[in-house]
Amino acid sequence: MIKYLVIGDPVAHSRSPKMQNAAFKACGMGEPYGIRHVRPEELPEFFEYARTHFAGVNLTVPHKLMAAELADTLTLRAKQCKSVNTLIIRNGHITGDSTDGVGLERALMHNFDLTVKGKNFIFLGAGGAARATAIHFAAEGAKRIIFVNRTASKAFEIINDIDSLQTGCFCGFASPGETDAIAAELKICDCIIQATSLGLKESDPPPIDLQLLEINKNLVIFDTIYKNTKLLQKAAALGIRCSGGREMLIQQGAESFRLWTNKEPDLDAMRAGFELPPGGVEV
Ligand code: NAP
């Protein structure tokens, strides 16, 4: 019987069912995780149905912000980033949580042995993924976060939210074309997080001028996209340590699993359950 779900619009491409069912199976709990296409206008009705029919839900694009308004209660981290990717449903009560930030934090530890505390980050992008993860990083003691994004206002909304948390994290902004400002930041940067959607399509341009990567080859690059993007190809050619987004998806899903079951998921089973999209290249 399906007790857990991933919902989104679109959602057919999601690898969460394979990944989560691998974890449930490894715990002897069968395959209780399904998938459902839910449009934004259907979300309030879905919440009422979920209240009595499911124990847990993952939400993907474009539901994360609206879900933060519809949940009965939010965890502190969901409140801080105003985004929800996990619903925990007990006795008809819906708690919203955000596991994207901790998922990325653990992915950086797994892939690069990198901790967030005291580090300087450049975030390429200021959409939902950048918002949830950067706010988590600031709360976890990141020293400096610079957002590079096409639309300045979205970056400044995140910066204002981080400033209001009074974490001591310094935040700044540069447009993708401000190469001098980006070059200066790269010199002191520990880690670039690529969180734009540029790279999903082969024809996409890179999110920044790739020549800039030559400035600092000691940083690490995490691209949230699951493909071998132009950014990752250039970084690898320069000998910069880099990875795609697979481990973030696994770690955020693992955290959802813990919240629902109070059990430790088998991460290797989840990794094995993860499948690449057609044409995707694992890095
Ligand atoms: P989103 O809210 O729609 O944000 C998209 C971001 O990409 C914005 O910063 C946007 O800039 C930028 N962008 C889009 N098209 C662009 C273009 N033509 N030129 C320049 N910038 C452009 O999406 P999201 O939810 O944050 O997702 C962003 C990425 O993160 C996606 O690639 C997604 O696959 C990935 N992601 C991965 C995981 C994981 O577990 N690995 C989890 C979540 C998301 P503007 O602000 O200027 O529009």
C-alpha cells in the first residue's frame, strides 16, 4: 500500500521512488513509495487528502514555497528558508520540513570532506534550491556567501532573509557579467555551488565565464544538476575537484526517510536505486 509519495509538476522524471523504495526494502518495509502529478492549483486539495491517506510526502518543483504556507506546522529550518520539500503526517497533522540544505551539506562532506562552518561560498543562482541551501549554510556557520544570479532581486531577497537571522555570515551579490567582482571572490572561495538550471539542456550556456575557473584551482565545485555539465567538464579539465548533484538528492531523501521512519536508511541501497536520465553522465 502506498503511504509515501513524491509530488511535482512535472514529476514523471523523478528518481525518488526508486531511491526511497530501495531504502524501504532494505528495512523490510516493502515498496510503499509512489509518485503523483499534482498541479499548483491542486495543492490545497492534495494537502487535505494527504492528511488522512499518507504518512510522508516529498515535494519538488514548483510546490516548495506554497507548501510552506499550507503545512500546519513548520520546523525551524523550513521556517528559516520558507521552503518545504518534506511533509511528515501524523494523526492528520502535517509538519513541513526542508531537507535540501542538510542534503547538500552532507553531500559536500561525502564528496569532498568539506564542512560548511567558516567557509566562503559562491552560489550560482538564487532560485528555490539556492534559497533553501544557502540559508541552511548561513545558519550552520558559513563565513561568506556571494550570489551570482541573472535577477538581482531574487538574490537580495535571500540576502535579506539571511541577514535577519543574524548568523554573522557575510552575504553579497554579483551579476554573471561582473567578471572582476567574481574573480576577486574566486580568489578567497572554498566552494562553488552551481544552483541555476543552466546545464539541464545541452544547448545551455555555462552559468559563468569558464575562463574564471583558472583563478583558483584549490576550491571545489558542486553542480546540483545530475549531468556532466560544461562547468564540470571545464573544472575536471583544470584538475579542480568537482561533482554533480546525485549525492545531494540521495542525502536529502535519506533525511526525509529518517523523519518518517525514525530508522537509518541504507545509503548504498539508495545510491544503487538512483538511475540516471537518458543521456545523463555520472560524475
Ligand atoms: P528555480 O527556482 O526555477 O531557479 C532557477 C535558477 O536558475 C535561478 O537562479 C534562475 O535565475 C536561473 N536560471 C534559469 N534560467 C536561466 C538562464 N537562461 N540564464 C541565467 N540563469 C537562469 O529552480 P530551483 O528549484 O532552484 O532549481 C535549480 C537547479 O537546482 C535545477 O537545475 C535543479 O535540477 C537543481 N536541483 C538539484 C537538487 C538535487 O538534489 N541535486 C535539488 C533541487 C534542485 P533567475 O533568478 O534570473 O531567473
